Amino acid sequence: MIRASKIILLIVLAITLSGLSQLSSSQSTRPRPEVKLSFDHFYDHSELTSALKELQKAYPDLMKLESIGKSYQGRDIWAVIINNPATGPAERKPGFYIDGNIHGNEIQGAEVALYAIYYLLKNSGRLEFVDRLLRDRAFYIVPTMNPDSRDYFLHLATDSNSPRSGLVPYDDDRDGLLDEDGPDDLDGDGSITYMRKRDPKGNYKTSPDNPLVMVPCRPGEKGEFIILGSEGLDNDGDGQVNEDGPGGYDLNRNFGYNWQPNYVQRGAGSYPFCWPETRAVRDFLLAHPNIMGAQSFHNYGGMILRGPGAKNLGETLPQDRQVYDYIGKQGEKILPGYRYIVIYKDMYTVYGGTIDFTYYLLGIFTFSNELDFDQYAGTQPAAQRRGAEEEDEDVRSRMFRAGASLEEIVYHQLVLMGEQLVEWKPYKHPLYGDIEIGGVKKMGRRVPALFQLAETCHRNAAFCLYHADQLPRLKVENVSLKKLENGQYQVEVRIANDRVTPSISSQAVQRKLHRPDMLRLEGNTRLVSAGILTDRFRELSEPLQVRKNYVQVDNGIPGFGYVDFRLLVEGSGQVNLIYDSLKGGYLEQKISLK
């Protein structure tokens, strides 16, 4: 009877365990909640927050959402960490970082970052390429660094160039007042366009090709109009219009490497990291030292930029420049019309920018893409207007005063069908009298038309994922074991890297920016001596200092290369050989000493 009871108990237990197993299996294969995001739409902060929370709910095993700080106005600065924990913790994998929208008006960078998150999650388990990335890499993404100005740009009346800064009140005109005289939406259409006034001695006239276009008069030519600048009033009664709008500084001049004060470069702030948004991003980067590649998104002009940002930094070290060139030139193929160029040489000088902070202080290979150009408007990418900085500034200044070029107006009339265009209309101005208001609206410049947005997002996300795939991919090769006398063994092992990025940048090696790679043994063993084989045919090696069962590998593993190690160990049984690289990954190999 007792035996029968035991048998019945075992059967019940087996059935119960089988049921639990099936339940667990069904839970692991249960369809995820469907998240539908559209990329013919710009997300304000509330919508972005909702989208990120929905993605986290649908992919809790792969995505973590956290607030890394608050903006000046109290909005969360969201960061996303994407990692497949089944293949190891994020901190043991090479990390790739993305941020966007550091400048409030350069909004599409946030959509590109959101698209990269969405693409990785949506295609996990579907695309082998994505599964490989999620197996070998960790992703750290801050979609918008500047949520205050992003919402200002999307919801309030602005032009395409503002607000660029954060929204901490700032005294642009140095009159002791803060943000007291910004642009005014005089015609109430939600955008700040331009003002012109008829004047027979003016220096502008309408184009014979299109009456909406303003062109400068030639010397001695009779004019029709003077251009008064952006819509606005003299709100503080000082005789100037629009001289002190919201904010007025530049977050991308506030990072703590090669920073220069305001008298050298306007917008730098009082000291590095004085703004809450830059501090939040700094702390996030420092908290994840495994990050080895990075991408910042700006607009406008169709450029793939690398540092240095300023001439005083000198050229990038040759070994690191080879990595940049390899990835940047592939980027030109992924992003037709974009040019891979150097910031200070081919664009303008930037002090205290993110791209120099991440590379020169953290050893991270970083690109900054200037998103979009008006290929549909028939205009060239800014990167192909390779004149001097002063000439480019003069072109930009004349275009601003004149409102828009002929090609741009035709594009707005025939392609966008007037959606982002205000035809000149009369207005009674309290200072200037009878004037006319018109020009291109804020969403008609610098940001892509909605029919272009999805392509902008996909191609630039593809460039990010290509760069992430080119981070170090280390593997253990050619392990050999030779038994010697007195319980000692000679172990030879090759650590190889089949990607272009080394496990430590030359910048990090030269300036000792972070800890070197380490090769160590764990188990019933002692590491007696170690060296790097420099010529295995002639048995030549370079000795390494042994430090309590590990050695430091100061130069790491090169891109598209390998390092051969020769170890003298004593011990017995199973030994765990570990290669531990802060930015290159974490490898383990079991070796049996017998």
C-alpha cells in the first residue's frame, strides 16, 4: 500500500512538473504586445515618453528605460539600454551610444534614435544581423538631450533656427534682463517667418523668375524692399527687435574637453557642464565605461563628421584615423549625398563639443551626423559647398535676409504644395509701419518633409548599426597545451579580433584613459610567467609582468588582427582562461591541465 501511494505521488508530481514546464514554455513563446510607431511624424516629449514605455513593456527582457536627469523645466531626459541578458551582462560587451536633439531645433535626431531602438527590438528573433548585434553588443541611447527646446519648437511659434539652446533664461543682449525680447508670431500662423518693407531705395527686389523670391540688388540697381529680419516687436523698448529670445547658449559647446569661455566661442556657458542636460549625459557616459562607439545627431547639411573639432587639438592619431576612415567611407555608401569630413577642417571650429569629449577623454570612436539636405529642392549638401568658413557664413546670412532661394521656393510650391510656405501678406507694424510678412515656415527647413523622414531614420540608423557591428569582436583561437616538468605547462593562446575597431583606441593607450585589457587564469593554477609572441617562427617574445595570476595587455587587441600569448602555468585540473577588455568584451575559455 505504501509503495502504491509513492507511485501515485510520483505520477502527480510528474504531471505537475510537466504542466509547469508547459506553462513556462508558453510564457516564453507568448506573442509580445504589438507596438506600432510611425516615422512620418515628429514625437513631442509626451508622445516620446509613451512610445518608450510601450517598447519597454513589450520587450522587458531586452530593454531598460531610465531617467538620467531632469531638464531645466523638469522633463525627464530618457535613456534606453538594450541588451540580451541571455548572452551576458551589458557591461561585459562593447557598448554603442546614440544621442540626438542636443540642439532644440534639430529635432529629427530624436526620431532617428527612436527608430534605431524600434528597429533593434522589432527585428530581434527575425533578422540574423540584429540577433548577432544583440548577442555581442549593448546599446545606450538618449533620444533627446534637450526635451525643453524640442517641445518649444514643436508646439510654439519659432523659425527653423530656434530655439537652439536649452531654456535656462539667458541674457543675450547683456541688458540685465533675461529672455525679454524674442520673436513674435505677428500673423498667428504658428511659425516665425520674415518681414519686408517696400522702399524704392531698398537693397532687395523680387526675382523675375518668381515673385515670392527676394534677390539682392546689384550695385547701382534700383531696389524695391528692405528686409527687416524675423517677425517680431521691440518688446523691451530698446530700439532692437528679437535680440533676446529664449535661452541663448549652446549645449554642444559646454562639454569638458577643449572648452573655451564665451569670449572665445559664444554660447559656451559659465563653465563646463554648467547646464543640467550636459551634466546628465556626462554622468550617463561615465557610468557605462564599456561604450566604445558613439553617434550624435544634428542637422543640417548631409555630413558624417569626425573630430577634431578645433585645430589646436592636432590631427587624430594615425591608427585611430584608419578606423574612422574605414567606417566613415562606408557611411557615404549607406547615406548617398552625405560627405565624410573633419569638423574644424571642412566645416567650422567647435570647442567643448561632445565629439571631442567622448574621443579625447573617454577613448570612444565618435561620429556626428548633420542630418538631411534639400536634395528634393535641387540644392547641394552643405558638405559640398567647400568654400571658406567666412564665405559659407556670408551665404547663410544672405539666404536668411532674403528669405529663400528660387530652388527652395519652387520646391515648396510644387512638391510640398505650399504646406510650409507663407506668401507675402500685409501687416501694420507698430515700429516699421506698413510691412509684409512671408517666407518658409519652421518645418519647411532643416528638418525633412514627412515623406522623407522614414528614409532619414532608416539610413542613419543603418549607419549606427554598421558602426556598432564594427566594434571589437574578440574570440579565442589556437589554444595549445604542452606538458613540462614539475607540474608545469606551456599554454599558447591567440586572442583575435575580426572587426576594424581595436579593443583599446590609440588615444586611450597613449593617455592612459582607462584600465588596460587583462588576461587572467582562475582555478587550481598559478601563472608563473607570460609573454606576447612577436615572432612565433623564431620563438621571440615580449615579456609581460605577472600580477597575481593575471597580466595587463596595455595595447589591447588590434582591429583585424590578433595577439599570440605564451603562458607558463603550474597546477592541475580545469582552468578558466579569461580575457577581460573594458571596451572590447569578455571571453572565457576552459583549459584542462593534464
